[in-house]
Amino acid sequence: MGNRLKELRESQQMSARHVSFELGLSQNMYSSYERGEKEPTISTLKKIARLFNVSADYLLGLSDEKWTQKKR
């Protein structure tokens, strides 16, 4: 998950400080997610997915598709 978080953050030209502020986390906590030292709670995972506009499955490495397809 850490590599995907860093890739998403950098692709949107955001600093770790800005992302942590948007998520309501300390910068150290968010950075520990990027380094793979810790994993976010489900509620934080949802916030990250919304912030980067990607699916939770993508963040978790369960899918290579960034966005989910809506069922009709």
C-alpha cells in the first residue's frame, strides 16, 4: 500500500504534510503508511480513497484498477 500512496500523492503534486492535514492525521502517522510500517484504519482508508479518488481495493493492492466501475 505504501508505494501506491506515495505514487498517488506525488502524481497529484501533494506533500505528505498536506495529505496528513487533509486526512486529520499527524505527518508522522501518514508517513508511516507510505513506508509500510503501519496500516490505516478502515475509516482512514475510506478518507484516503476519497482524497485520491481511487477505490479502496486499489489502495489495498486487491485490484490494479484505480477506479471502480459503477453497476447499472
